[in-house]
Amino acid sequence: MNIPRILMALLLTVSAVFVISCSESEVAVAAQPAETHSPDQLQSVLIFSKTAGWVHDSIPEGVAAVTRLVEQKGLTAVATDDATIFTDEKLQDMAAVVFVNTTGDILNNQQQLAMERYIQAGGGFVGIHAASDTERDGGWHWYQRLVGAEFKSHPGDPSNVQNAKVKVVASDHVSTQGLPREFTIADEWYDFTKLSDLRHDLLVVDERTYQGGTHGAYHPIAWYHDFDGGRSFYTGLGHTKQTFKNNWFVEHLSGGLEYALAERAPLDYSAAKPDPRRFSRNTLIEGLNEPVSFDVTADFSGAMIAERQGKLFWIDVASKKTHTMAEFDVFAPAKKIEFGLIAIAFDPNFSSNQLIYAMYNLADDSGEHELLQRVAQFTVNDKTVDMASEKVLLDIPNDNTCCHTGGNLEFDRNGNLFIALGDNSNPFESNDSGPMNNKPDGTYHDALRSSGNSQDLRGKILRIHPDQNGGYSIPKGNLFASAERGRPEIYVMGTRNPYTIAVDDSTGDLYYGDIGPDAKEDSEEFGPRGYDEINKVTEPGFFGWPTMVANNKPYRMYDYQAGETGKFFDPLGAKNFSPRNTGLKVLPPAQPALIWYPYAGSERFPELGQGGRNALVAGVYPQSTDTELAYPAYYQNKLFIGDFMRSWIKVVTLDDYDNVVKIDSFAPSVKFAGPLDMKLTKDGRLWVLEYGTQWWAGGNEAKLSYIEYDPDAVLAAPVADDSAGKLAAGGLGHEAQLEIAQGKDLTQTTSCVACHKENAASVGPSFLQIKQKYGTLEDPKAYIVNTIAQGSRGKWGEHVMPAHSFLDESTRGKIASYILSVTAEPNE
């Protein structure tokens, strides 16, 4: 029977008056008739309340309240604190998952994977109060992004529970449409950190109405967002037993649950994250000596690999047989420097024209310049380079200083060649900031002369269109249309050391990783600390270096001649005051990085960890509807990035506005050793060239491989790290064993292993050498902890260990404990 609209409006008005006038602590929700559902809809809701930290005494009331709401919706409540329920088989029957005041690290790695896959398959999540105080210390950053924030603090004086005024800021959502515009309620008011940019706020709490709030004038307390294929609703209310009896809160929670349930449609796991144990490495060649660049033929049958000291190898992929294609006569091959054979690339039509391209350094025989960085075209005969066929496209003058050659050659879908070039500047006399030394003898320390100079090709990414005769033309749409303003070859201006670049063939967008400066903290005199960058280029532009870094954090215009600091560079028009600048005096507007991260942990991108930095890109995973790709559909259109120092590869999910939705580890069971060049081929396979963890040397760590995925692999049960158990034989207590095991893991995650090995010297001394030298001190642990923070110079030869003060004392202590536990290998 239809109720007349005027009568319905009257009933709603009366109902609203009743809700607002009732006592907040006494009102119970009236029983509602159970809803009916079609048989193919999901019928169960998981109510999860495991704690590994503070146990709220309101959990029973919370579980009971959610259970009533679930049953009122005609669904089955499954209430438990047993985490073993987090499997694909059990979660696939759940229309939503509700975390009721969970705390601490409550799910292991496989359970976390099941939760992620559940949301990606279309599941719904409801987080109540302490759900934001869950999984904060275990490194599961996806969960914080799912919730939308992380608990930071709450008042304790005069009490942790206080009355406060709550305001509705979005009244059209199902969780707020029945609430009064403002209401007062007693609860524990969380301050938050790591708030997601993707959330839609529902309620805010007025900090002026209670004591001790530190979040700020705008203090969200409930929100929702679509996330990673599913839906997430979070409310910061729900600390007390009385809250779960409050009519307004229960109505709010009921709407949040309704949002998470959506249509209760069966889950679709076809686009969910695959189990990382299904990935493995197929090594094609190992034992290389300083490999720096590679390329793969269009049919994936062959590859060529460049070693810095000048050798170029061919490898037949099927047989894994190799032979030497060429030996380039490069500048100072035996020196421990960056110069040498830097990058190589197949011509897009290699199968028919047998052309390749190489970038390498050589001395300038004319004497006009100290060095040249050459880009040349060669012909290949029977997989061997005809060195006499060389045709020089570009000879770029370089100074014979230490650093930043850049190093990549990549073609786009139109046959245009991108050439990545570094700033060719020495960073060690620039206070770890943007080098802009304007003294007469400051040439090597002045990136304004290169990266900031529109008439210089260094510190740029060029875009040219080669022909088959060693010449090139300029594609339309490069940065400078007028030669008077800048070199026409320039596509991207303002790079520091772009070591890898990649082009998305579906869009034409260019991605590159740029390795940043070493400053560990911001300086009032010089500007921001150092950051590495991942950049996305949708159109030509100036990307900041050396006037700014990261998301356009400006440096100060420091005058080295006068020894005085100046104003910040203007991102809308930075002034190039270098006496060596021959280009524009005012630079184009600076473009911010897509992703940026310092030595310390990044609050914006916590998945990237902390430690040494060396940002890389592999490219965007291809999309295909008619061709089977090597990896599951989950990866399509996602950006693959890497870090040489941190030895990881990550997968970045972006939204339509280039906001980072999440960052996953890729194939974490495959242990990479200094990935330095990476490519995603058109069949959807990731190829990785690993330099190794020992600088200036080869070894079995230095290899070329590609990563395979086996959907039918028999998965072994996860094995817990038994490092602590292995140490038990030494008679150590459990806490000491745990600290040493954690310290060993931290040497990986903080990139200590990029410069140190357990028993063999690398860039720095081995951990065993450090133990042997300092182990007899009165307090060797304290000495090592302090040295890690302050850095070291001259104690172990010419190499400098930069200060790692960004690591907290607890982290440094665990690393020191591990170092002091290292023993010699049996053959030592």
C-alpha cells in the first residue's frame, strides 16, 4: 500500500524530533523488520574484534550492537576474534567486514593478503574507533590507506572521555542523513595522522568543545571512500559502552554498514592481487661486471647488455648463450667513476634495419672540451656491432667531474628517441642542496650552468627522431619552439641524474626516476632536505633542478661568492643567476614530482621505507583485452618503479588525477640485488638488470633476468624467519635473539647492505670487520649506534658514510646488535 507523500513527510518529521529530544545514553534502537534479498546476494557479515594492544572494555557491546544491525538487515553475523578466518575461501562469503576496536598487529602476511584480495574483489569494510589504531607498526601500509588515517593521540587530561560537539558535514550520505546537524556525545576523541586525500568526510568534532585536542581546527572524525575496488567506512566514535547504546551513533553506524554492504553482490576475484609466491626469477646470465643498461628485441628472442667499462653482450634468450657484440673505447674504464658505456637501445625496426644506439663517454680529441657524452648509431652484422659503421647523432660536452651522467635511451610508439642526461655536476661542495656555486672556480659545482641552462643539453631529457643515416629531426611539441629560447632537442629540463626512463605506449606519457641530493634535514640557510623523485611527464616542461626538488620544494638562492643566503627560488619563474648561464634568465614554471621520498621514512608514501635512495622506473604495465599477458589483470595500467639502493620493486596504483592510491611490493619473495635497469615488455613481462650490492665489481649477483608468474604453482606454506632460532644456539635470551633478527632485517630495509656485506668488504667495510675493530670497546654497541647517526669519514679509506640520523635510536640499536653478532664464515 502506498503512503501519501504528505503523511510520510509528517512521520519523518516526528521521528526526527523524537531522535533529537531523547537522552543520548538511554535510547535503544527499535527492532526493524528483516530485509529480504535475492538468493545470489551475499548473506554474511564478519564482525572481527581481535586485539594485540589495548583491549577496549566496550568490545562486547560493540560486537552485540553490530550483530543486531546485521540481523536487522536480514543477514548472518559471524563474530570472532580468530584471525584464521582471513582466507579467500572464508572471506568470499562475506558481504562486509567490520573491525570493532581492534588494536595492534593482528593479521599475518597471508591473512593480510586475503584481506586485500577481499576488498579488491569488491568487498566492504567498516572500521570502528580503534580500527585506526590497528596494524600501525607492522608495515602494512595498505591497511592505513583502507581506513583513511592512522591514530596519533587522544586527550588524557582531565579525562580521555569527554563530551564534545559533533557536526555533520555531509548530510546526503546514508550514515548521516538521519542525524541532526549538530549533536553532543561523550567519547574518546582521536587525533589522526596520515589522512588520505581520497576520503569523503561525514562528521567533524569541534575541538573548542573539549580539552586536549591537537588535531587542528578542522578535525574529521568519520568518513568514507571507495578504495581499491571496494568500499571503506570509518568512524572514530565507539570507545565507550554507552556509545553503542546511543541512538545517533547506532543510526550512523547502521548507515555506514549499509554503504559497505552496497548491493551485496558476489565477489569477483579476477582483478585481485595475486599471491606473490607465484612469482619467480628466470636468470638469463649472471656474473656480469658492472652492468648498467640493457634492451630486448621486439620479439623477445634476444637481448643486449652494456657493462660500464665498455663491453656489449648479446644473449639468445631461448638458449641463454652469449657472445661479445662490441668493446667500446670509453673514458677511463678502470676508474671507479660513472663515466663509460652508459646506455644502449635497439632501433624499433631492428629486425629489418639492424640498427642500435649507444650512449658513452670519451675524451674530446679536439681539446675544446674535457669530455664528450656521445649518442651514436651503429649497424649490427650477425649479432656483432660494426664499429666502423658509427654515425654520431650528438656529442654533448661534459666536464671531467665525478658525477651524474644520467643514462637511458628509450623509443616511443612514434619512433622518437628519448635521451636522459644528468647535470654533470659535483654535489660535494654544495651543502647537499642544489649546486649553484657562482665563484670563478665553482664550475663543477654549478648545475645552473647545465640543468638550469636552456642552451645546454645536460640535465635534460631530449626527444629527437633519428633517421637511418645517423641524422635526426625535431618532433613537434618539444619544450622550446624558438632556438633563441632553448635547444630544440629539449623535452624535459631540470633533471639531476635521471638513470631510467620509460614511455607508456598507450598514452605517450614519459616517466623517469631522478636521483636526489644527500641532505638529511631541511636547512634554513640552503633549503629542503634531499629527495628522490618519480616523475610523470604528460607535456614538455621544467622539472625544477637545481632550483627546487620533490613537489616543488624551493632551495634558497645562495650566493657562494658573497657567502650569503637569499630568497627562495620562485616555482613560477626561478631566476638563473649563474655567471655560466647562456640561456633563459627566468626559467619556465616548475613541475612537481609524482612521487618523492627522503632518506627517512615518508609520511606521504610510507610504503617506500627508509635508507639509501636511487629511484628507478620500469614503466606502466600494458593493458590488453584480446591478448593474454604474462601477469594477472591486477597489474594493468599500474606503474612499476624500483630503487637500486633499497633493492626493491614496487607497483603504484594511481587514480585519474594522479593521486597515489596505494603502493605494493612486487614479487617480494624474489630478492633483488641492486636493480639498475628495468623494462616492461609488450607481453607484460618485467625484465630486471641487477648491478649487485658490491660497487665497482661483478659477481653472481650481477645478472639479467625476467620475472615469471605461474598461476598453477603449488604454494608452499609460508615459513617464518628463523633467524632468532638460529641464534639461540649461542645461548642468547629471547629478547636478544629477537633484537638481532630484527637488526638483520633492518640492514635490508634501510639499505645498509647496499654498502656493506657480512663477511666481505664492499663500498664500506664488512660487518665482521666493524665488529672486529670496535667489539672490544667498553660499550661497542653505543659506539656503533652513534657512528651510524653521525656518519664516518676517513676511518675505512677514502669512502664516506653519510650520517643516518634519520634512523631512530631504536633502529640503530637493533642494527648495532646484529653487527656485533656476525661471525666469520667457515672458510674465512
